[in-house]
Amino acid sequence: NIRTLCTPGSGFSVSTVQVEFREDFNMKSHPLYRKHVNEVWDNKMKNCSNLFNATKFRLHDTILKDISNPCLNNLTFQIGVTCYKDFIGTNCAPYADELHRDGLKDYQNPQAYMADPIGVGAILITTNDDTIFMRRSENCAEMPLMIDRPGGHPEPDVVTNESNQDIKHCEPSRICEEVFDSVLKEIRDEINVPLECLSQPILLGIDYNPDTWRRPSLEFIVRCSLSTYEVQELYQQQTQAESEESTELIVVELTKLIDNDFKNTEIYRKFTHAAKTAICLLKIFLSK
């Protein structure tokens, strides 16, 4: 459930990644999905009043030529489009196992009928070498009350609004930039850290969440030019755009986070799958 894209001391920056964007990389439509998607979506909305649909990028495949050499054109993401409603109606649906099985049978690809929207997340490191996580609020549609790293989704609407073009006519490089930029904007919008205080994100790998049939999330490391205290002060102002998505910050010393014994702690059991994957990838990146 992890795709490692980093080696000790080396990951991928935005300039070393390329995107191939095609409609062929969109989700295939299954009869079960067409019949039940509205019902599944409506049921989800009954239990989550702040849920809304929006276009998302879909990860079809990842092509890595040589992990030991993170240079231009070495890593390619094959990307299409999907939406959050499709995610709820496929990856989160009660018939997801049938979609998975039929994808393998019909396309030799178990994910063919899955929405697989791209998520992003980052482990944020402060100047005193603390890592910043947050407890998700009970209002979150996914994983309420769990401890998570800041994260969200790259947004196709951002790309189309900036370029005044339909997404299929946009430059693939702009899509790649949005993937990397989005994780910084999520840190700003969830934790209240200004963009100018954040380093450029380094991609460490991909989490494939088994609880949502391998929904992918790109995991990054981002360093911050603020102390832990300064980050906490900004968070407590509660002026960030997505303040309702979390209830508190969880601070873990970096040395403790990457210690092998951290997996045995009570707090670790409360981390989301993606956060656990990010920790695993970070240990590889920081190893000697």
C-alpha cells in the first residue's frame, strides 16, 4: 500500500516531475456505479451536511524510470479527471469489491472502475525539529477524530480559472505545479502558516489507502521557517480558511517520530493510514 519514490536524502521536486494528461486516464463507467451512485451520494450527504461535489484529478498510473536518479522526466504521473461524488460512489461504495474485480477482468486493471482522486499531504517540520499534525474534527467526511497530517486535493478548477481554458487544453506542466502547490495551500488553509514561511515540497511517495480501495495520496515533506510556538500561535488565531476541519494541533518531536518504537505508542494507533505512510517515507528520506 506504499509506493516509495524517495531514497535517503533525495526526493522529487516539482521541476523533476512531469504529467501526462489524457481523457483515456479517466475512470471507466460501470453499470453498478451508474445505477447506485446517486443513492450512495445522498446517503453520505445525510450524515455529512458540509459535503459537496467538486472536480478532482484522477491518478491513473505512475511511471518511474530510476528511483536513484531524480532528474527531469524520470517520474511521470498519468492523470485524468474525476469528482468527489464519483469517489464516494466507487472507492467508498458497498459494491467497491465488484468494481475492483470487474476492472481486473475487463481491463486487466483493478482500479479501472475506481475514481481514485489524487490526495496530497505533508509532514510539516518546524525550526526546532518538531513535526506538526492535527486532530480531524467530527465534521470531516473522512476519518473524523483521527490524527492526520495537513492535506487535501489539487484542484482542477484552480488550473482552469488561472488559464481561462478547459482542463483538456491546459499545459500539463501547470497541472503538475498545482499538485505541488496544493499541499502548501492546504498547510496554509488548515494550520494558518503563511505560504512565504514554507519550503518547496519534496515528494516522498504515494499512499494507497486500503480502506478506500487504494485511493492514492501523494506524500511530501515541507519545512517551515517558524518555531513550533509560532505555528501554534497562528493556528490558535482560528483565522484559517479551513479551521473547522480540525480541533487541535498534535506536535511530535522529529526524533521520536522516526524512532522505531513510535509504532508501539498509543498515539500512533490514532494516526490515519496516510499519516502512517508519510512517517514511513520520512524515515527512508532521513536515513543515512
